[in-house]
Amino acid sequence: MIQDATVVILAGGQGTRMKSRMPKVLHRAGGKALVEHAIDTAKGVAPPDRIFVVVGYQADAVRAVAEAAGVGSIHQKEQLGTGHAVLCGEDQLAGLGGLLIVLNGDCPMIQPETVAGLVDLYRKTGAGAAMITTDLDDATGYGRIIRQENGDVQAILEHKAATPEQLLVREINAGFYCFEAAAFWKHVHELRTDNPAGEYYLTDMIAILLKAGHRVTALKVADSSELLGINNRVELAAVDKIMRDRKVRQLMLDGVTIERPETVTIDQDVRIGMDSVIGPFSQITGNTVIGENCRVGASTIIDNSVLGDHVEIFPFSMISASQVEARAHVGPFARMRMGAHLEEGAHIGNFVELKKTQLGAGSKSMHFAYLGDSTIGSKVNIGAGTITCNYDGRNKHQTHIGDGVFVGSNSTLVAPLEIGNGAYIAAGSVITLPVPAKTLAIGRARQVIKEGWTPKQ
Ligand code: UD1
Ligand code: CA
């Protein structure tokens, strides 16, 4: 952590090459918005109250992400270029002193250690500015680095402004800079728009600082994958794939078995315990935490949920914003959502849906059921085809089922409803009145037998 560093993340542009109504920096890779990745990196470098995201195109939407992450924002009303983007922060930042680090918001792979390396170089060389570069086989679109004889940087030439000869240069500007804040704010007003795009280029600060007598040095990074910038959806998919591959690789190295790892999608913040097994085509996203010795069956989707140890999820299940305690079983083809909760050892089977429902320890609902807005005690058996009728067309109502209740198959439980401990519901019942503990409730028409009826037909 560098206490006197201010980080500005450039995220004000529209990103026209994305062909999207959404700002480019809100597109997601590895399960996070591009700007969130940049904020994560910034947090590894500077204190959060010295991190600022430049917002412009759809400013409110991007600012909301910055606020949620606990960092500040700078409003760039009109997008007049990357130099103008930083300039818009003058009132907020010019008094802060120390270092000014600028990160492109569309380069989500950059790691804090690499930015720290940039700062080291800046300090060691006593430069007024330092930047990160790399060699690319195809440098199309990037700013090219022109070096001086002593190896220092002489200028950055934007693709559009470079001569055919300069375009042969393979060393590119990655979009990460460290400036001496005082020098930057002293000279930033010298930026002009006399370039093919008519923009205030941040990259022109290099030549400006050189002219003012400062050294400009560059950290050339060998692994260019960390510096990939995203300008279109093909590049977005490429970066997403790299991030996903790294995540599953790390999980495997940490003791998680992943079957056919190239088919699974696991977000960066997901945690999975040792000896758990993840089946092919699973998607595990958001802040999901999975315990040890679990099994997640093929093609299962788990989002923002918590699973204890020894949990078994059979294939094709979908679990979101829910909790599954140790030794519980789910699926195949089951759905849990909106705060559904299976207590220890509870089982739900095929085509069972739980919404805002808690199923107590050791309770079972094995086939075809909808259980919504309910609390269900321990050791309860919910028969096949049971439905909690929780919605009357206007309002949702609660169902409370005590411990040890037996609900016969195809029961219709009309909420609001209380069923006491140990009660027994006869199969095929429509239950509309409270059922006291330890009673049998039968709510169905009595069977009638008509003798000699068939021959008459
Ligand atoms: C920029 C660099 C280029 C470098 C490349 C690396 C400039 C002039 N060029 O080019 O040298 O090789 O990044 O990826 O800086 N933004 C704003 N406000 C604006 C314009 C842009 O906040 O007015 C933000 C964008 O949202 C984006 C970032 O700045 O996150 C970079 O902008 P982009 O247009 O993608 O720059 P490049 O053309 O890629
Ligand atoms: Ca870019």
C-alpha cells in the first residue's frame, strides 16, 4: 500500500466499439464489471479515499459501482479525451500531492504488484513520470512508444497520429502511468487538441513533462496478457476466458476437483473447500461459498449462495441467494431462490422449488413440489405434488409447518396456514384451516362406489 498515492481510473468513455447501450466499463469479464477489476487493483495500491473513478457516459450507473466499492468519482461531463478525463479531477485532486497513478478502466487484468513495480521504477529513476509498456505482435490501435537514445521515453504516438514507419514500432503504451502529482497539475493545462481525433490526449503529458525538464521512464512488462485492453466484445470474451481459466486452475491447485474444467464458469470471488467436486458445465457465480467434500452435479447453476460441508447437488439444479447446510441434498432438477434455506441433512429432489422457505433438519421433499413463503420444521415429510398456495392474486401469505409433520401426496396447503407438530395431512387434501398438533386432517371428497355402473354404459 502506497499511502501518498492517488489513483484515477479512466472510465468515462462510451466504448463505441462495443456497439452497446451500456458503458464499456460495465461489461463483465470473470464475473465482474471491467471497472470493478480496475478498482480491485487500485485498492491493492492506494487507500480507498484516494481512489477516484472518472465517470462520464451514463455517469450515474458507473458512479453507483464506484460508490458500492467505497471509492470516489470524478465527473467528466463531455468526453474530450483521456487527458481531459484526469483534468476534470483538478479541484478534487490537485491538493493531494504525492503520486498520481492513472489506470485505464478497460484493462482489467493488471495486478497491483505490477503497478507497485511501476512506482518502484518511478522512484528509483527520480522521474517526473513513468509508464508501463509491452511488445505486441499486433499493435494496431495502441499508442506507440518512441524511446530516446538513453532508453528513456521520448513520446507516445497515438496510432492515428503515427507515420507508417512509426507504426512498425511494436512497443506499446499499456495505459498505466505514475506521475509526480505536483508536476502533473502544474503542466496539465498545456494539453492541446491538435491531433487527428481533436482530443486532449493524456499521452501528450509525456512530451510536455520532458520539455519541462523531467525524466520519463518505462517499465516494459514481458507478459503482455496482463495489459490487454478491451475495446470490443471479441476482446472481452478473450479476457473472460483467461480469467476463468486462471480461476479453475487456482481452485484445482487448492484441492478442488473440477471435471472438464474448460466447460465450467466460476466467478473470481467464489470460494470452494477442499475435496469438493464440480461437475462439467456448472456455473458458480457471485459471492458463492461452497464447503469441503461437496459434490456439485453437471450443469448446475449456483449464484450468491452458501453451501456447508458434504452437500450434494445433483445435476441441473439452480440455486440463487440461498443457503444449504451440511449434508443436505438438492436435485436433480431442483430450484432454490430468494433466501431458501435447507437445514442440516434436509433433502429436496427432482422438480422441487423452494422460495423464501426454510426446510428443517432432516426434512424431505423428494418429488414435484412448490414450497413458498414457508417455515417447515425438522423431520417433516412433504409428499409428491404438494403445493403451498401462497398468493391470493394480491398478497403473499405464510405457511408454518411444525416438526415431524407428514404431508400426504398432492396436498394443497392454502396460506395463511399453521400446521402443528406431528400432524398428518391425508393425501389429496385441500387444507384451508389450521391443523392442530398430532391430528389427522382430511380435506377431500369421500370416495363413492357405484355398483353395477359399467355394464349400463
Ligand atoms: C489509450 C491510449 C493509448 C494506449 C491504450 C491502451 C490515449 C490517448 N491513448 O487508447 O496510448 O495504447 O489506451 O489500452 O490515452 N476515457 C475517459 N474519457 C474520455 C476518453 C476515454 O474516461 O474522454 C476512458 C475510457 O472509458 C477508457 C480509457 O479512458 O476506459 C481509455 O480510452 P480509450 O478510448 O479506450 O483509449 P484507447 O484508444 O484504447
Ligand atoms: Ca482502450
